[in-house]
Amino acid sequence: MRGSLPFTLVYHHRYDLNLGEHVFPSQKFRLIYEMLLREGLAKEEEFLKPDPAEDEDILRVHTKEWVCKLKTGTLTSSDVMRLEVPYSPELVEAVWLAAGGSILAGRMALRDGFCSNLSGGFHHAYPDHGEGFCAIHDVAVAIRKLQADGAIKKAIVVDTDVHHGNGTAAIFRGDPTVFTLSIHQLNNYPGHKPPSSLDLHMDDRVGDQEYLGTLIPAVQRALGEFQPDILFYVGGADPYCEDQLGGLSLTKEGLKKRDRSVFEEARRRGIPVATTLAGGYARRVEDTVRIHVNTILAASEVALVFPSASAARS
């Protein structure tokens, strides 16, 4: 399969958060793009270039004060400490583009059944502040935009980052139109974990079998009972056994099976899937990049085997 993805990809060369030497390898966005091209897995024409999200759409999720701080560079020292990345205009540009990319990925997924944004998944961002390398919650912005446009009524977020999706849980808490599922290491960041619709707390060093045995039945039940119009998948590379900020023990093969299994469950039900990235801090950045590329490959494999989402819904 060379350059034959059955769906489009979303990428912008300014996705890099411009962090320099930092535990968050923000160069991974470019490296994923380059690996897909180098290995003949995608062609240039299969990439869509997003526009930055409109401020109006960012404000569907975030407060005016937080947006103003980011746009004007007036973050307090406390804001920067919680964000855990240095502020720069390039950071702001990147997260606005990531939100625009997730909006575009959602639209294309509704059209084609799948779409992958090569950034995003910034699930620790709250309406009024950033946390854990996340300044703007791109997935929440995309969901609210699609709802406002009448493209969807209900959405599910399946978050497989090793860290709990605290921003996602806080933003959508009490909202019957969005189901949030987070599978994560219990004894890890963040300390405060507001309740998701469904939280799957994993003990330290859990491996492939136990992890998948917990996640997949939960996804099956959630999709069957909630019946969303779209699934936003936050694909964490950090449950990997050699991740520096994670304490689970999944293999690369187990992580790809995780992705493929979730996508299969959605596809069987005719639910479109938009994938975003999330954390990945492997000692070798090449491992993180490979895991993220495998998420796209898993989506491609499922799309080629199962009928299109639009056909399954009809």
C-alpha cells in the first residue's frame, strides 16, 4: 500500500510548538509527516492544510481572558508554570492551527469516514488556563464548531493518552451531548482528575492484554449505548513501555492493536472517526513517531476492510 490512504490527512508545517530542548518533542509533527512520505504511505496530495481556527470558535470553549492572554503574550508566571512550556508567538500560532486542523479533520471524517490530524489532542487545556503542555483544547473546539454548524448532535471522545484527560472531562462535564472516555495510568499526572463520563484507571505497568481487555469492551458499550455522530480519538503514544512520562507497559504492537480495535468498533456502527495525536515521550523520538504513524496505518487498514461509515449508516 503506497500512497493509497482511503482518507485525507491534515498537516501544517507550523504545527511545531517551537519548544527547543524540551521533554515534549514538538518536532514529532514534522517527523510523522516526513515518515509517511518517505515510506510511501501517503502522497503530498493526500494532505490538507488547515487554516487557524477562528477566534469565535476558540471562544466556544475558552474564556475571553485566556484567549486574550495567549494572543497578547500577557500570561502570568503562574499561567506559564501550569502550562509547562515556554510562551512564544509560534506556540500560539501552532495551537490555533491545531484547533483548525481538528475542525477540518472532523469535517472530513464526516464526509469520508476517517480523517487524521497530525497534531492536536491537547486534552489538558481548561477553558480558563492551560496545563500539561496544552494551551487550547482543539478537540473540544472542533466538537463545539461541528455542533454549532449542525453537522453533528452528539460526539464521543476516546482518549488513550497515558495521562487522564482532565481538561476534556472538565469542559464536557454534565453535557449530555458529549461522552468522554479516558483510559490512563491512575498513579500519574494530573493529580486532580475530574470525572469523565467513563474513566478506566490502569494500575502501574499494565501490559497489552489487560489494557485491551479493559478498553475494548468499554468502547463497545459506550458506542452502543450513546450512539454518537462522530468519534474523536486522542491517540496517545505514551502508554508505550519505554515512555519517559508514562508507567504502563504496552508494546508497539499492542498500541496498534488498541487503535485498530477502537476503529473497528466505530466502523461496524457507521461512526466516523477523526484522529488526533496526544502525548509521546519515548527515549527515542523515532519510537514515538512510529507509534503515531501506526495509528494512521491502523485507520487505513480498517477503512479498507470495512464498508464506509456513510454506507454503514444508510
